[in-house]
Amino acid sequence: MKKTRNRAKQITSLQDRLNVFADDIFHRAARLPPGVERDQLLKRARTAEIAADIDQWVSSSGLQSPT
């Protein structure tokens, strides 16, 4: 039996989803006391922000293939 792939159509862009995720993580980390768990959440949020920036950079019109 062949498995079918679950294909979901994304409504929002990757950059928007990453920014919302990062904001959510930052707010969760703000409620925690300083410690390892908070540091891990902040690192995850920063990683999501960097990924959103890279996605924006890659999809920008400034990058064009050589002619």
C-alpha cells in the first residue's frame, strides 16, 4: 500500500509564520525566570528570526542570476 503525502496549502508566507513563531517564543521566555529553559527559548526565537531574514534575503528582487 502506497502512503499519500499530506499536502497542506499554506495561507501565510514562511517569513510571516517564522516571525509569529519568534514573537510567541519571546513572550513565553519573558515570563520565565533567568535560567537554562529561558536561554533555550531565546535561542530558538533568534534562530527563527534569522531564518525569516534569510528567507527575505533569498526571495528579494536584488538577487538576480547573471546574464
